[in-house]
Amino acid sequence: MSRLSDYCLLAFDVYGTLVNWEGGILAAIQPILTQHNVSVSKEDILQTFQDLEHDQQTQTPDLVYSDLLATIYPPLLQKLGLPTPTAEESKSFGESVGNWPAFPDTVDALRRLSKHYKLVVLSNVDRASFAKTNAGSLQDVPFDLVLTAQDIGSYKPDRRNFEYMLRAVEEKFGVEIGQVLQTAQSQFHDHYPAKKAGIKSVWIVRPGAIIGRVEEEVYDWKFDTLGEMADALEREL
């Protein structure tokens, strides 16, 4: 059996794994729910969001993520029984991604993991949104390479995103597929396509997460938090 320490590069999903995107989405939509005195379960909100997001990503793979969020905000509210938002409200929802909070263990875990691994971002967001997150809740943790859907022209789970990442890390660092661990929460967006691409993966469960669930999980390692993964690596070393 291989060990975590046998690998030298982590390719991270960010939103859902490092950043609490479900909490961020719910916080961004809460004011209009309160304003109209509407009660909707977080499961209904997040499942509706995921369905609309994936459909839009498939239809417009070159649309930057903040604009994509703004685009799906009106149908999201409509499906939740809320009035159509203004263009400014939709834009604000799209730009909220840069303010979503990191999980409490994330920054310390990244700093610990960086002592052994190259840290690479493989995210479905756009460059500006990630830069805002990195300067904000991720506290300027340095990443060795940042790859976004905006750079690639498609959204995960599209296999092209993983093939693009593999080419990039081999060209930049000389790292081959057998040295890479896809490190992510979402089974749908990351673990299934990583497996199809032949990449080993670490499932950061984030217990209670709704977006990205599937009936049958696939992974090579499993931890509830990124902090637990860092603990396991340090025990090996």
C-alpha cells in the first residue's frame, strides 16, 4: 500500500474543501429569505443551487464563475418561491464568492502540508474570485500554481480540467500523474473524474456537506477535515 508521503503534489478543490462554500451560499441568500419571511431548508437551497449551477456550467463553460453565479441567481430565487432579484442583487450574489469563509482548520493544515507537497489549485471559480479568497479567508497562503475554470475554459467534472492540470504540473514541476493526489470534498466534481483520469484522491469529507454527494463514494484516502490529513502525514514522516 502506498502512503500519503509517497506523493509530492496536492491538487486542491478550493470551494467546499478549503472554503465553506455551502455556508457562503446560505449566508448570501439569507437576507432575501428574511426580507420575504420565507423558510426553506438548506438541503432544498443547496440541491437547487447545485442543479442550476451544473446546468449553466454545461451550457456556458467559458462563462467566468462570478458571472455564472449572477446568471443562476434569478432562477434560483424563482424555484425557491422568491421574487426576481434586481441586476445589482444578482451581481452582488455572484461577487459574494470572494467573501466565503475558510474552514477553521484550513490555513494551518495548508501550511503544514506545504512542508512536504507542492500545493496546486484546481478550482471551478475565476481568477479574480480566487485572488480575493486567497487574500482574505485563506490569509495569503502561497500556492505553487493556480488553475481556474477561467484558465481552462471548462468546469469540473469535465475531464479536460484534470488533463490540463496534469500537463501543467509536469511542465512546471516535472511531476507525473503517479505523484499527484487530488484533494477534495466533492465526489461529483473531483473524485469521480479524477478516478477516470487515473489520479489517486484524498476525500476531505466535511461532514454534513450536501453539494457533490453521490450514492457510492470513490477515494484512496478519507479524512473528515484537512487538518486530519495533515496529522496523518506528520505521523508518517
